[in-house]
Amino acid sequence: MNTWSSRNNEAGAARLHDTALDHTEPGAVSIPLPVTIRVVAICLAMILAEGYDVAIYGAVLPMLTHGTNWSLSPFQLGAIASCSLAGMMIGAMCAGTVSDLIGRRWVLLGSVALFSAMMAAAARAPTPTVFVVGRVGAGRRRADRRGAHSRIFSAAPPLV
């Protein structure tokens, strides 16, 4: 039986057993299962780091209002949260074009490096201005999240 469904099932079985696919069909791609698992795990860690960034800001808010000598008002705290979204907008405007030019892998690696540096800058910020710069940079990295999704899809075996 040589229908689309039977070929798809054979390809799925070959992928699960770590064997090579028959490359006689045009467009057939063989991606080893361990590579797919590794890429998905790395991208999942990146997406979890973004969630941590959002959650930690909420946990730090009470400290910023009363626990430091910054004495920020609720309006200023909201403006700082908006700066993170402004960074995300900046990243969203350029992430797709840059990833087309240099590749998704390099954009993801650069965004992880930028995110780490900006989170460290925000954590050690001596002034609200430095904190805002760190939040904008971390927000800029969050826009590259869709690059992580694209990377997962490119490393995943095709379903058709």
C-alpha cells in the first residue's frame, strides 16, 4: 500500500527507531530524534527564562516601592513595566529581518546573551535609569521568542 497515510506512518516509525528515511521522495528530510529533543529542550529553557523575567518583576515591585531609596510611585512602576514592552516592540520590528539575514540560530544565541546581560544589569541597577535600560533590553530579547518557536519547527521532523 503506497498511499500518503502509509508513507507518513512509515516515516514516523523510522524516525522513532532512529533510522534513515528513504530519500527518494522530493522534500524528504531526515532529522535525528536526539537533535529534535535537544533543540526543543534548549528553546523550552529560553521560553521559561522569559516567564521568569515577567514573574520576577511582579515579585520585585513591593521592594521597589518601599525597600529601596528609590521611592518609586505606582505611576513610575507602571512606566518601567511599559518600557519592557517598548523593548519588546523594538525587538519585534527587527528580529524577523535580522534572522532572515544572519539566521535564526545566531539571533537566538545573541538574544540569550543580550537577555542575560540585561537581566544582570537590572538586578544590579544602582539607579532607576539603569533598571529601565535593563528592562528594555530584556524586553527586546522577549521579542525573539518567536525565533525559538521557528527554530523548534525547523528542527522538528515534518508531519507530512
